[in-house]
Amino acid sequence: MSILIDQRSRFIIQGITGNVGRFSARDMKQYGTAVVGGVSAVKRADEVEGIPVFPDVRAACAATGADASVVYVPAASALDHVIEAIEAGIKLVVYPGDGLPVRDAIEMRAAAKASGAVLIGPNTPGLISPGKAKAGFMPSFCYTPGSLGVISRSGSLSYEACFRLTGAGLGQTTVAGIGGDAVKGLSAAEALQLLHADPETQAIVYLGEIGGGDEYAVAAYAARHGA
């Protein structure tokens, strides 16, 4: 199994007409992710990489049945776009961007929690369930299916660690880049709980960074009876 995404996930890309959005659309499709639509309220286009483009998230969801989104917009407008996705019924939102104001990150997290959605980010490469789907821009060749769950606050460290795990024959169920910012959507402890509940994840690798309280929360979770 995997957590959060698999081959059944139906993604839209907000900001698909930008350079990064176009690249990610092509990359995610090539990996096998079901990218069913894009959204752009600025640059009008009928399609990008063969993917239909809509003026807003509600229209995209109504036409495609999308349940997940990757958001490629500048930090200044990110809060509005993430809230738009959540209010349209999207249940998984990935925001890779950095430089997000802390207040906006707090509001994003609160909105996701209130709606029962999961927010990945900010400042994240995304997440991948090897062999099934990816949401973000992590290099696909670093990963292979297996029984290890990986949680990382660092993007580049997650690539390196998973490349070495893959080379050693240790594949992964899901690799979640939770982001290195102080305020994030999915926390380390929350990701740990999801992987711990997955019957196919036999062990979990946590890649932390200096600073913040994530490592304390992970230690506290691991010290629980039965953890």
C-alpha cells in the first residue's frame, strides 16, 4: 500500500501554464500519475501537455473528478490558491513553494484541518509512492517500490537517501517531503502516524534537520507504547 497518493489519485496542477507547472505536468504524466487537468486564471490556454486547462479549481473538479492538486504559484498568492483548492473539495494539496509568510502557512494549515484535507508543504519537493504516482518534482530514478516509508524535511537529502536505499535493494512505500519550514501542513509526527498505520510499511526512515520541534514530536511518537 501507500499513503496519501496512489494510481487512483486524480491531480490538477494550479499554475500549469508557467514554466515549472509545464515541466511538472510532463514529468508527473511520464511517471504515470493521473494528471487530469490544469488551472490558470492568468494565462489562457486550452491545454498544456495534452492536459485540459480550466479557469478555476471548481470548474476543473467538476469536469475531471480531481481530488488532489499541486500548486505552482508565487508565495504572495499561494494562500488564495490553496484555499481555493480546499474550498473546491480537493483533499490533498501540495504546495512546493518557499518564502511563504508564516501567517499564511498557519492559515493554510488551519483551512486544511477544518476541511479534512491534507496539505503538503510549503518548501517541499512533494511526495511519491514509487511505481504508482508522484506529486512534485523529485527525481523519479531515485525511488523504487518496497517496504520502507520515508519522511524528510530536506528535499535534496531525501533524493540522496532514497537513491542509496534503492541501490541497496531497499524500496519505498511512500516518500513524503514534509518541508523544512517551521509551520507546515503535514507534520513529521502526522506523517509517521500515517506510515505506521500502513500494513505494507515495515520500517520508517526519518530525515530531519537542525532546528524546530519535529524531531521531538517524532521521538515522542516513537516512545509510545506499541509504536
